[in-house]
Amino acid sequence: MKNLILIISILLIPVILFSGWEVQREPSPHQVHFQGIDFVDSLHGWVVGGRYHMTPVYYGGYTGRPWTFQRGVIGKTPDGGASWGITEIDSSICFYDVQFLDTLRGWVVGNSRYGSDWYGLILKTQDGGDTWEKDSFPVNSNKSFVAVDFVDTLNGWVTGDTKLLHTIDGGINWEIIPFSYGGDLEFVSPSEGWGIVIGVIYHTTDAGTTWSFQFNPSSMDIKSLSFLDSLRGFGVGTKDTLIFTTTGGDTWSVRGMNTGNLPYYDVIFLDTLMGYACGECGVVVKTTDGGVTWERMWVGTNSRLMSISVKDDKVWSCGEWTTLSHSSGSGWEFQLPWSNWLRGVQFLDSLNGWIAGEGGMVLHTTDGGDSWEVKELSESDEFRDIGVRDSLTVFAVGRDKNDQPLMWRTTDVGNSWEKVSIGGPFIRAIEFVDTLYGWTGGIDGDCVRIYRTTDGGNSWNVIANVDSFVTEFHDFDFVDRNRGWFVEAHGYSKETSGTIWVTTDGGVSWDWQQTTFNKPLYGISMWDSLIGCSCGKDVLLWTTNGGVGLGWNKEDTAG
């Protein structure tokens, strides 16, 4: 039997993991994609991005969720990420980069809107981000600014879609330098720096007035550069490849990183040996030998990571789907209230609980959720539910990267895991009522296929194919070996409706329970054979008679 509050939180939204649980009544369509992060010491840091809005759109049989940026977001922490203050700039659309020189002075760049048009935006603060003022710059300079780089309090550069801006007075005045679409900027002095134009590296020795071509790797687009001085620099890009120079870019060498053929979006080197990079699928890698070998670090997400910052022994990385993590050498933790998609939860008692989610992630707590141990079983797997048989044995179910059914099992409290072979459809739910009896199931065509075990999960047998035109089976709950319920999101008409089904013979046969609403359902939790709740899109249902007749009552939760 699952905790309903946790079902609402986990099945529908990314969940906070940094300080316990935060309960939300429904998933907010407004989330944040972080684009840049910068720390000036181990305590003071800033992160920027854009809050976006996702709107379901129906495409002739497929419901998509396109998103658009709505408002720029700036986050600030005074304690290494233990707490964050968030500022949203109404007129902005998104911020793409941030740089601070110390705990007081910093800049963020991005874009804003005027009517239906976009234009570049530069904001400056002199009080650590408590207040922000707009820098003046020539009109029609850019539709958007994507990178900022200051080498001291006076000399700085901002690049955008068509031009480069340069200041020698700390942003009081900016001059336009014609420059094609710019990406990352890396200056080592008021005169010398490097820039990226559509994956190609250019070099300047006159503060950006003129640029000379340096390097165009045919097999990759360069996304980020990190220079230690005027001679030694590194770069990463769209392939699993590191480029480096010891001659100021006159010559470049290419070296494979051998970390999974994933693109990288940011790189930072602290010296000639120690470096970090972040990129696609929640990947953060570390080298201690100048890039000869790389160690992949598990950060607890498969979201795209866009930026990385390192100070002292701490590392922070931020990216899409509002992910923000940091490491102090002993592991990673989420610090802002957004993380990876988590799908299933079950607690054995008030202290011991389990969560499963995307990226093959399983979390375990022994203190009621105050702290969590994270395991990545397989980054390409997607878990939809988790079933706790007893204090030692747990099952995680879902699908693999080929949409095949997936079941993992541990018999030693998660210390080791093994795959369990089970045929049939993509598995969406699993439930145990004791150490022997359990059920799992998923969608197979237009029916729900139900499996049952009577030997604690050693073997699973098909006991029912509920031919109900169900298209989105999501969850079920049993109160004993005979009586159980399941819910789905699309009913007989395959429209956005929900249905509840009940069994009294252990899942062999199922009957449809009449409901008087038209909302998809995602979770169900029964306290006993009479009292229970079900949740879905903008709706909460409850029953006191096991759902008999019109026994399900509705409470809308929209807004």
C-alpha cells in the first residue's frame, strides 16, 4: 500500500531531495532551465536560466509538451548551496551566462522582450545580486547575449548572435565589434582572448577588435574553452573529445575522452592536471592527469548539464530540467527544489523507504527521508515503480531503452541488484501484500496484462488480460491476497478520462467501477477494503465503500 501524498509528488513532478519532502498538489507546468553557474568561493555562488512553460499539444495520436521560455531567473546562495534565494526578472526571457568578480560585483546576460521583439540584455549588480541594474549598450546590437567574460573590474566582453560588445569602464559604456555568432569567450588579459563561432576557435590580441582563425576540428563543434594562461588551454564539444594547446592555440591536439560518446557543454581546468567537464545525460567527468583519462561521476540525474563551477574542493553543475548538484569529494546532492523525474515510491515503515525513477535511479532512506542513498542501476533504463517485499527484498520495474519490460531485484537491501526475466509489455506498476504474494503489470496493445507471484517474486505468471481499451495503465494497490484496484488515464473512448478497476479474486478477473468524472488517473492508495483515495490530473477521489456503485467522490484540485 502506497502513501498517497508521495504518489502525487513523485508520479507527476520532479521531487525535492535536499531537505526532506515538499508536497505539491499538482505538477506545475512552469519549470526552470539553468544555463550558467559561477562561484567566487566555496560559499558564494549564482545560477541563471529561464523559467519556461510547457503546454500539452495533441498531434493526431501523440500528446507532446513543447516549452517556451517565459522569464529570466537568477539564483543566489551565501552558504555553498544549502539555501538559495531566487529572483525573477519580469521583462526578461532567459539568462544564459553569469560572472562575478567577487562577492559583490557581477553580470548576467541573456535576452528580453519589447512587444513581440527580442533584444539582448545585460544586468549588473554591485551588492551581490540583491539588486540589479541594466547596462546601457548600443541599440540593435543583438537579439540575445550568450556569454560574458571580465578579466578585471574594467575590461569585459559580451557576445551574442551577431556582434561582440567590449567595455573598458566596467560596463558604463560598451562598444560594438562586428563578430559573427558567438559562443563561449575566454580572455586571459585585457588584450588576449579566444572565442567560439559556430564550433570554430578564433583568437584576438587586441581586445577583440580583430580576430584570426585558429582551429576548426572537422569531427566536432567546440562548445567551451578553458585557458590557464596565454599558452595552455583546453576545449570540449559535441563529441567525446578533448582538445588542448600548449602554444596559445597556434597548434591544437585532439584526444578521445572515452566516456560514452556524449557531447559536453562546459569545461574548466584548475591547473595542467585537474579538470572537469559536464554535458548530456547528466554527465560530469573529472581528470587528474591533464585529460589523458577521465572518471565519470554519478550526479543523480540524466538531464542535460550546461555549466560547471569549481572552487576549493567543491564542484557545482547546473542544467536543464532545473537540475543543480554539487560535490565536496564524497558524493553529489540536489540543492534546488528540482531534480530528475522520479516515478514510484514505497515505504516499509515510517523510516525505511524506496524511490525509483528515470536514468535507472533507485533511492533508499532509513531515516524517513531526511537523507537518501542513490544508486544508478543503468542510465538507459526507466523505472516506473518500486515494490518492497520485506526489509531485504525490493523490486524496481519499468522499461529499458528498447521499450522492453524491465525488472530488477535486490535481496540485500540494495547492496547488489540482479535483473529478473519477465516477458510481455512495458511494466508500469508493482505491489506486494506480504512476502509471497505480489502483482505487476503493464499495457499490451489494448489490454492490461497482469502478472502474479505466489513465491515472493521468484516466478511470475500471467493471470489476466483485461481487454478494456485501456491505453494508459498507471498504478494499482492491493489490500490483501484477493482484493485490489488499478487505475488508468484513458478509458473506453481513449480520450482524456480515467477509470478504476477492482478485483476480488487476486487479479484473475476485474470489474470496472463507475465514476462520474472525466480526468486521467495516475495513482491509487487503499487503507483497507473500504477506504481509499485516487489522484489524477486536477482531481482527487475518495471512497468509503470500496468504490461500489457511485462510491467514488470527486474534489477538483486545479489551481
